[in-house]
Amino acid sequence: MPEKGLQDVHEFLSSPRKILIASHRNPDGDALGSSLALARYCQLRGHSVTVAVPSAYPANFDWLPGIKDVLIFDDQEEEVVEKINDAELFVYLDFNHVSRIDKMGEPMAEKDTPVLLIDHHLEPDLSHEYYYVDSTASSTADLLFDVLTRWENTNYLKDELISTCLYTGIITDTGTFAHNTNSRLFGKVSNLLESSIDHIAIQNRINNSLTEKQLRLLGYCLYHRFTLIPEQKTGIIYLNKADYSKFEIERGDTEGIVNNILKINNIKIAAFFTQQPTIVKLSLRSVEDYNVADLARKYYNGGGHKNAAGGSHYKGLKSALELFKKVLPEFVKQHTNE
Ligand code: 5GP
Ligand code: MN
């Protein structure tokens, strides 16, 4: 597992420091859970800590301990920049390169503040002073568990707030233990449950928290916007601009729609295209060895993980869909032969 300087960071944290924790745009349960777990740990150790993300978090994470203190660059740029300028350590969680956090990354990249990177995406930026990365790990929360255990044994994992946040990250990124799990992960989860967190309630808050509008939108997508290509074991859903205004779709309303495609027997690849005001966003999911991060990187200026990736297209929805259908047979053939 690539790592560098974890012990040095621990020593650095032996006196009170100003720390800025940053995570990615459209933060999910892993981005938020790992950031808030680390923030809580830092607070308990007497540090002054800020969590900042480029854009707003979904409303269904409102309950996460400490979330009200998270700064959102899109809305609070000045405050975030002030914290960036003050910080003695940046911690990058759940993204692989500073370019992934857009404009928020610019003032950070200009500073020579040391960086600790903890991440499970492919191709992490290993130019930083400190890192702990593993693209086979279930989640960043999973990796943060290792780091905290390395620093403190399991002492801090007994803290209910830290455990709640780490559990949230793991649940989010494994689809509640449906993928990316292994015996080591279950060992860690067993440890987290010892802190008497309400794990069933957390699962419900994450998995059963749709609004009526979101569930009806899912129904619409499956009925009107869904194409199956059985020969390529692939399903495609798209939403166009008119759909966005008809359903008054907001950020977060489309979260998770793509995963439903994989519920069909023998379907291995799922694609979800959304026509945004200026670009088309693509979300990809897969099972087995269909490495959709390859496809996202090669054709859609994107990336991600083997089984969950995304990217963008700049020539409209029709063109984005046509490109996908064009490159799909070759992609499937390549990954079947591996
Ligand atoms: P989602 O489909 O949930 O937006 O993203 C799934 C995964 O793909 C995430 O881990 C995310 O990091 C990655 N991803 C999504 N969009 C992009 C993109 O435009 N560029 C890169 N490099 N990765 C992306
Ligand atoms: Mn993650």
C-alpha cells in the first residue's frame, strides 16, 4: 500500500495546529464521512480544524455530526480562502488530484503548505509530502480507519461521532456491503460497532431517504428514458434539458439512479447521461472486470474507479450518446478478453 510520512504527520499533530480538510465537489457519504471523522479527531486532540468542499452537500446528510460547520466554496469563497491561507496542514480526502476540486484547488495549489492525501481513487497524486492511498480500498473512510488506528490504536474509534462518520463513508461506497468488501473491512466495521453507533438508523438515513419527487423521477427514467443493449450487457438512461425543467430536477435528485440498471440479471455496465446547462455529465457503473474508469478517461475527460466512474462531454446529449454506443462494443470485447 503506497504511503509516506504518516508518522511525521502524527508527530506534527502533537501540538495544536490549524488544519484544513478538503474533499470533492458534490460530496458523497464517503467524502463527508471521512472529512467529518478526521475533523472530530483533530478537535478532540485540540487542533483548530475546518472542512471545506467545493459545492453543497445533499440534504440527506444533514444529520452527520459536525456537518453544519462544513464550508462550501461556491457560497463562502472568502471564508474558505482565509482558512486556506491560515492552515498549517492541508488534508485531501477522497480525491486523487487537486485539479479535481476545481476553483477551490487553485488557492491551495499556490501555497506550499504540506499536504496529507488519503484516497482510494486510481492514479493518486504522489507528489505530496504525506500520503496513504490504496485504490483497492472500499472507501476513504476505510483508509482513514487504518490511519487513526496506526496513530492511536482503537482509542478514538470508541468515539460515537467518529465511528458514525466512518461507518457512513463505508456504507456509502460499498452500497451497504454489496461491493468492494473483504474480511479486513468487516473486521474494521466490527470495531466501529463496538462504539454503540446506531448502524441500522444510519443505513436507513442513507438508503431510504428519497423524496417522493426523486422516486417518481426514478420511475420516469426507467419507463421513458431507459435503453437496454443486451448484446453488450449494458443499460443506458438519459435525462435531457426538458426533463430537467419538467421535473424541476435539482442537484442530488438524480443521485443513485444509475445503480438501478445493474439490478437486471446479466447486465454488467450502466450509463447515465444528464444534459446540464453547458455540458453533458456521464455516470458509469459496472460489475466484474469492466473497468469503466478506462472508458470515462479515454472518451469523456473523466476517471474514477474500476466499477464507478464519470466524465463529461461538450458536444451535446445526442453526440454523447452516439459516442457511447459507438465505443461500447470494442470496450466490452476488450474487457471480456482480459
Ligand atoms: P458519480 O457517477 O457518482 O458522479 O461518480 C462516480 C465516480 O467517478 C466518483 O468516484 C468520481 O470520483 C468519478 N468521477 C465522476 N465524474 C468524474 C469526472 O468528471 N472526472 C473524473 N476524473 N472522475 C469522475
Ligand atoms: Mn470514496
